[in-house]
Amino acid sequence: MDDEFSSGPWAGFYVYSWGLKEPMDLSLSFRDGLVSGSGGDPVGDFLIKGRYDRESMDIWWTKAYPGSHDVFYKGCRDRHGIWGTWELGLGARGGFHIWPKGQGGGVSAHAEADVEVPVDAVAPPPPPPRRR
């Protein structure tokens, strides 16, 4: 990987605890440890705001559906994309996998639909607050 956290279009999916897999498309910008962007999925349009660490390959962001609710994501970057978990208050959680469009998550386009992400995928704890 030349640039593990590459800005541009990303694709992927999230998985509900009961196994339902939903697609999502994202446009992400990575710069100086900050990630931002937007996207859409079956729930609606959303905004992304968070942080990443190039050394540990960890990433954390909030997926905000304007006028509705926020979902917290935490994950790790590897050669197949970013894997991890999402959490929504009151204990709702699941897994996710995203990858730069055109990369295919490191698997063939046919196999993308069959990639499984465990609901309890390993992901890092949230980072400490940033001091200024």
C-alpha cells in the first residue's frame, strides 16, 4: 500500500448483530490525522468526522445522519481495507468493512459480497482527547 489512508471514494458495508449486511458508499478525506467526509447507505445520507493514526493503523469516526442520530465507528487498516465495529447507543452494535473503490477490499469483485465481518471484530479503543 503506497498510502494506507487514501482520500477519495470508498465502498463497503456494515453488518447488524443479526447478520443483515447493508452497503455504503463514502467519500473520505485523510489529512494530518483527521478524517472527514460524507456518504450514503440505506438509512440515508451521512457525514463523517474522526481521527486516524498512521503508526498503529487505527481509526475512529462518527457517522452522523443530519437531523437523526450518530453512529460511532472504530477500526484498523490492513491490506484489505478498514475493518472494525460500529456502536449506536443503547448497546446496538455490529461489524463493518470498507475499502478504496477500485481496490475491492483486497478480494475479487465477485467475492466482495461474500466477505464476512464478525460482529465483534477486533478494533482499538477510542483515542484520548486531543490537547491543544
